[in-house]
Amino acid sequence: MAVTLASRFTNKGKAMTSIDAFVRKQKPGAQFVVSAQMLRMKPEEFDRLAQQWLDDGGPGFNVAGVPHRVVVDGQFLISRVTVIRTSAEV
């Protein structure tokens, strides 16, 4: 899936493009963490994005392990995921 994050979240375009640059710096097979705070996103926004990554993979990475969740207004939302860099283009 070659859709950039910036195209999904244009209101935070600068923050979103940073994930693409960060992923490009990682070697295939590298394991790293992506968080709501890192992307300067609200927990609700990040949860929706992380759910999609769980289903389809992210731009150049796949989710590994169990996502970390926080409670916001009585709901458990994903706030951090561990991912593994793939060899796919970003």
C-alpha cells in the first residue's frame, strides 16, 4: 500500500511526512516504535490509523506484537505500536 500518511491527514501534513522520512532511514528488518506523541496526533486519530496498519500494514512497515493501549474517556485506544521495516518502497 503506497499511500502516504500526508494524503490521509492533510491537516497535519508536516508531522505526517516525518514518519515517511523516519521509515526510509530504517534498514529492512529493523524494529522500531511509532507513537501518537511522535506523530503529534490525538489518541483517537492515532488509534484509527494504527487499526488500519494492523489490517493492511503501514507505508514500508508491518505491525509486530501487541499494540500499547491507553484509556481515554473509558475507551482503550492504541497509543504506540512496534513495527518492523519491510523492503517495500515508502
